[in-house]
Amino acid sequence: MKGAWTSTWVLLLIILTSGCQIRMDVLDPAGGVAEEQRHLIVFSLVVMMIVLVVVFILFTKFIWRYRENSKADRPDHTLRNDNKKLEITWTVLPVVVLGVLAVPMLMQAYNLETKADRDAYRVKVTGRQYWWQFDYPNENIRTSQELHLPANEEVVIELEASDVIHSFWVPQLGGKKDAIPGETNRLYLETGDPGVYEGKCAELCGAAHTDMRFQVVVEEEEDFEAWSDAVKQDITPEETEPEEEGSANKGERIFQENCLACHAVDGADTENDRGPNLALYGDQKKISGMMTNDKENLKAWLREPESFKPSTEMPAYDNLTEEEMDALVDYLHSITSDKAEEGRD
């Protein structure tokens, strides 16, 4: 018996702590849309709890009253089906409860769909197996895995997919919506105060679905403008003489030889979409949206990406020597806004 209780507590602990590493809290809104949706969730829970409490009270009352050997009056054991008042009551009440729940949900859904057509700040988001591409038509730039947005702004996300159905979800900013191949769906959001918010794909899309994550960086207007200016700078690797190569310079050459066919490092390059755009990659906090962007993690990712994201199309670079891998990682971590500023000067 003691072993059974121990197993139960261990299982409960695993369930409660399984999502603690990455916070995705739908009840901690950071924008107007998420705030309205939290109110709707709380309202629905209250209504359902009232129904649940009433059912439990009636259930408890009847099993106590008609328990074995009780003195409750049981004059007639035949089934009666001619109580019209009761029949009407248990038919009408569920309809009323469903109406109370459905009306505000439909009103909010209609309101959000209407707002998605308004003139707001727009970002095109493309879901791919298994990463996210972000295009900013106003700035004519492209990035991946980190979606930067200005604070306290109305935003319309234009959703598309290049392969299978994905679902864009940032719970602290608003609801989710599918990204469907061949179609464009629009999702209206409102950003609040600056912060970093976790997002993910909420539609089963393949073997690496659970790790198809991204981050939304909401920042003040001047910080967002500085970021977009830095992304636009052309910091494409340039040819260097072997005798002049430092670690990062050698990494540029290795990048050209192995990575440039799929990855751009210039946010103004909106043509190359075979792989994620690595603009300002050194500033990103996560590798592929899933683990800390430090040297050891990046080396492990480059050597065997399949072990982190099953079925990913990125090849393994296990042919590089340790020195070459160090140089490549040093170069990738050097692609920062600071370097863009230097190039602009």
C-alpha cells in the first residue's frame, strides 16, 4: 500500500513539474487580447464550477437519503416518465448554460476576426518543419525563431505554412490560429509592456513538433527601430586571406563553404528561405527556439541536429574538426547588432 502511495505522489510530481522549464502561462496575460481571453476562461470556469457543485450536492443528497437501510419513504418503485416540469427543466437548463458560455465566446471570436482586417502593424509568419520564419513588409526584412514587436502596439499576424498545417500560439499575447499551406489566416494581437514571451506550434506537425518553439521579444519603440536597423545591415561573410584569419574570420570561410547555400546572415535578404535566416544570430537567446545559445550547445546542435529535432532537414556537420567547429561557432556568435553597427559606421 505504501508503495502505491509513493508511486502516486511521484507521478503527480512529474505531471506538475513537466512544464516548468519553459513558461507558457495563459493566465498571465501581457496584452489586451490575452487579458480578454483570460476573463473568458475564468468566467467559463466559474460557470462550470457552479454546475459541478450543484450536481455534487444533488448526488450527495440522494445517495445519503436512499442509502441502504435508510428510512426514506419508497412508496413506488416503478419508473415514472410523466413529470413534464422535470423534463422541461433538465432540457432547458443545459441549453441555457451552453448559451451563457457560447455567446461571449462567439462575440469575442467575431470581434477578433473583425480587428484582423484593420490597418495595424503587420508581420508575415511562415511555419516550416520545424522552425518559424518572420517577414516584416514595412521594413522589408526577414528573420527566424525570434519575433520582435514594438510594445503597446496593435499587431496583425499573417499566417502561412510551407509544408503541413502548423498552429501559431503565444499564450501571453493571445489565442492560437492555424497556419495552412496555400492559405493566409490572420491573427490579431495586442502587445503590452516590453518582455520576452514563449511561443510554440500548437498543431501536431511531425516528429519534432514539441520542439517547434520560438520567442517573441516585445520592446520599446526606439529599441525596436534600433533592432530593425541593425537587421538590415549587410554583414554577409566576405573573403579573407588565410594568413589573416582569426577564429571568427576562419569561421566566416567555413560558413561560406558549408552553410551559405541555405542560410543568410543578412535580414535584408528576403529571397533565401531554404533555411532559417541567421540575422543577428549572436543576439538570440535560444538555439532553434529550444536551448540556451551558448558555445557547447551550439557545437552539439551543429554536430547532430537530428538528436535534438527528429526529421529536421538540417544536415549534421560532424565532418568538421574541433578547431573548425570552434571557429564556426565563434563566427555565428559574432553576428550581433554590435557588428552591424560597426559595419554601418
